[in-house]
Amino acid sequence: MKKTILKTIVYLLLVVGALTMLLPFFWMVSTSFKTGFETLQVPPTWLPKKLQITNWISAWKAAPFATYLLNSVIVSLMTTVGQIITAIMAAFAFAKMNFHGKKILFTILLATMMVPGEMLIIPNFVTLSQFHIVNTYGALIIPWLASFFAVFTLRQSFASVPDQLYYAAKLDGASDWKFLWQILVPNAKSSITAIGLLQIIGSWNSFMWPLIVTNTDKMRTLPVGLQAFSSDSGVNYPELMAASTFVILPMVILYLFLNKYVVAGISGGGIKG
């Protein structure tokens, strides 16, 4: 009886937590179909009295969202592919290869995970300015081609493969490259998928960095494009919510299809050691 009550309380808490997390998304979608007057009513209305589909059409036309969408796709895919490749290489080196200073280097890189990302904005921007690649795809992509979080996660997954298997493959004439791509990478598929999904979502939703390193509509991404709905005269909330919805919708769909890999990859590879 006590276990049943405890389980019921846990489920209730989970339901409350889930509803709390979903409430902002519900409010965003609901507001996107309201009139401007209705969004400012007190007390607020949870559902629109009449669906305003024109908000979505106007939101798409308010800024060059087709260009923003293309930029977001290019930047997200390039940073994700680059980060996966660099993580695989580095993780293999730390998991299976022996070299002088390996533990010290790993510890130093692990410590960099404690540095707030905001502290890197100015050094990165100054460096890119020196190379004259501000307001280019290079500025949006290059700083995010490597992540030690991804390296650490994959290193844990690669380390779970017995060293005996690695030495046996070497005795059979397999190169490090062949062992990496034919044994380790397939074995770490869940971790790699999780890393890729987390990176593509992070890159897609990134706002501060694209805002800093771009200064023309030609290079801006979707989150930065949402500024088009704010001006000195106020904010067009229905159109802003409509634009916000179609900005996050692709990532929501992607996550719903691949969320099991995130759970399997993080719990199976990134936490266990």
C-alpha cells in the first residue's frame, strides 16, 4: 500500500513537471493565433476567440526567413558534422592510444568544461576579426567544430570496449583507422547520435553568437531573425509567437524521433566510466 501511494505521488509530480514545461509552448502556439488586442487582455485568454491564420503568413513575410532558414540549416549541419568528426578522433586517442602527457592533457581539457561560454565570446570574436572572417559562414561555424563534452562522452563509450579486442585487432593486421571506424564507431552509435542531436539543437537555437558575428540579413540565422518583430513602437506578439513556433518546430520533430538515442547515449556512454 505504501509503495502504491509513493508511486502515485511520484507520477503526480512528474505530470505536474511535464505540464509546467509544456505550458510555455502551449502559450506560444495559442498566442500565434490571437489578435494583438487579445494578447494584452487581463485576465489573459488561454485559447484564441477566433483563429488568426494571417499571423503566420505575415510573420513569414516580415523578414527574409527563407534566407535565415538556409543559414540555420547550413550552420547546424556543418557544426554537427565537424564536431562529431573531431570528437571521434580525439576520443579514440584518449581512450585507446598511449602518449606522453595524456592524463595531464585530458585533465586540462576537462577543466575547460567549467569555463562559462560567455567568457569565450570576446576572445573568439577578436580572433575571427584578425582573420577578417566576421559576417561569414566561417565565423558561424569554426568556433563550434570541437567540443570537449562530445569528446568526453565518446571517450567513455570507446573506453567500454575491452582493450583485448583492440590488441587482437592489431595482431590481425588492422590499423587504428580501421579499428576505429569498423569497431568503435558502430559500437558507439547511440552516443554519436546523442551528441549530434544535442549539437544540432544547440546550434539551431543559438542566438548570442550569430547576433554578434553577423551584421547583414544575408548571414543571419532564424533566432536572430526574430528581432524583426520588435521595434521602438513595441512588439507584435502574435507574429512573434508564430515566427517562434516555426523556428522551433523542426527541432521538436527531430527530437521526438531521436530522443531515445539521447537517453541511451548519455546514460550508456557519457555517465558511466
